[in-house]
Amino acid sequence: MPISGLFAVLLHAAVAAGAGLPVERPVVRVQVQTEGSLAVDRRLLAEILKGAGDIWRPYAEVTFTPVDESTLVSGSLRLLITDQTSTISDGASLGWIEFVDGRPSNRITVSTGAAAALLRASRWNGLPKMVQRTFLARAMSRAIAHELGHYLLASREHSPNGLMRGKLTADDLMQPRPSGYRLERAQVQQLQRGALLARQDEPGANGNRQ
């Protein structure tokens, strides 16, 4: 798949406020399907999706649209939130995305079951329900944002720190500071290059229509 194909979800670019320089900020549309516990807890789902969008806001405008099988658009970026745990990676993984021939698929999966297991094994278990709910919301938001990073950067690679670090502990997830979930400079530049390539490949780019 050409790299521009990965960015079919990028609809336009804008100028980042306050940066002083033009920075490509892709708009990413994600179709969301749920199964299991979150299928009936719409308030928690909304909180999770807002959290993931907030993490990505400095770099991209991400919109999440709940869908079902009848409204799912084939080929679009899809997020599945499920109680099931991973069958293709570590069973404790909060989220995962498959790569085929070095390219990410258009399906991201995150597991409420894995998040709940992490909670049960942590010092946060047994605390008031509101605290446990906060833990689950942050775990899921940050897992979604992380896997979205693998997709948009078209890379399996992890970094030592920030959003794309390889492992999050329970205490990491309960840190309220969003600064701990940022992209590194090189990753931001990589994202911008991908957005530019996508725009150049659009019909009408550089005055040429196909």
C-alpha cells in the first residue's frame, strides 16, 4: 500500500495555533464499534473517546463516530472496543493493530478486559468506584491514542517516553498530566510528512486532476 493510502482519512491541513509556523494537522475520522460492557455504558464511552481526542489535539483533529455493521464504511479507519483480550500479542496488551507487509491495517482494537485486569492487579483496585472508573477511562483513552499513533506514523516502533512508549504501568495511567502523552519531535515531523504526501496525491493537487 503506498504511504498516501494510509492517509486517505486525512481531509485537510491547518495552521497550528500559536506555533508561528505552518504545521500540517491532519483531520482523522475514526469509525467506532463497541461490544461487551461499553456497548451499554455510553457515558463512559464518550469520556474515553474525548480523552483520546484530547491527547491527539496538538497534532491532529480526530473525530470518533459510533457505527454498527449497517453503517460501517468499508476501508475506513475502524476502532473496535471489546472485552476480549489480544490473540495476536501479549494478552495483557490494552490495544493492538496488525501490520501486513510493514503497513498497519485499518483496524485498531482496544480491550476493556485487559484494562480491568490491569486495574485489579494494581494498588488502585478496591478504591471508590469513581476512582476505578477514572482509571478505566484513562487506560482506554491512552491505549486508543497510542494505537492511533502506530497507524498514523505507519510504524511498529516504540519510543522511550511519551505517547509511543512501549509499556504503561497502572501508575503511569493515573498520572493526570497530558505532557506525559506527547509525540517526540521526530514523530511530529514524520506525521507532517505523511499528511503532505496525502495532500499531493489528492485529485487537483498542484493543478492536476485525475
